[in-house]
Amino acid sequence: MLMKQIVDLISKQLKADASAITRESRLVEDLGADSANVMVLIMDLEDQFNIQIEDNAITTLKTVGDVVDYIQELQG
């Protein structure tokens, strides 16, 4: 469920095919995200899940799986 929600957000933001997005997909290298895309994605994730993503965590979120795991940790 969480993975699907995140994939949907990423797919919409990056105009990528949701069926091609996996946990291993790298946001920049594989999905073509640039820094502006990443910032908008972070804001979308914060709004969607009612969380606050720390600035220092943003640089550690390289793959879709990283994003999923991070949000799961925040949701406890």
C-alpha cells in the first residue's frame, strides 16, 4: 500500500511509467529526477503522509526503496 502510494506520487511528478518503477529504481539516474523534482516530491510526500522530512535525510534518499523505508520509519 505505502509502496503503491509512493510510486504513484513519483510517477506523477516525474512523468514516469508507474509499472516500471521498483524499489531499486534510482530517483536521479533511473527516473531522471533533478533537484527541483526532488524538492517537489519531498513536499508532496510530506503533504500526503503528514510528515516532516529532515533536510539531512533528503540526501540519503537515492532509491524508491529508500523513500519507502524512510517513511515507514517516520510513521513508526
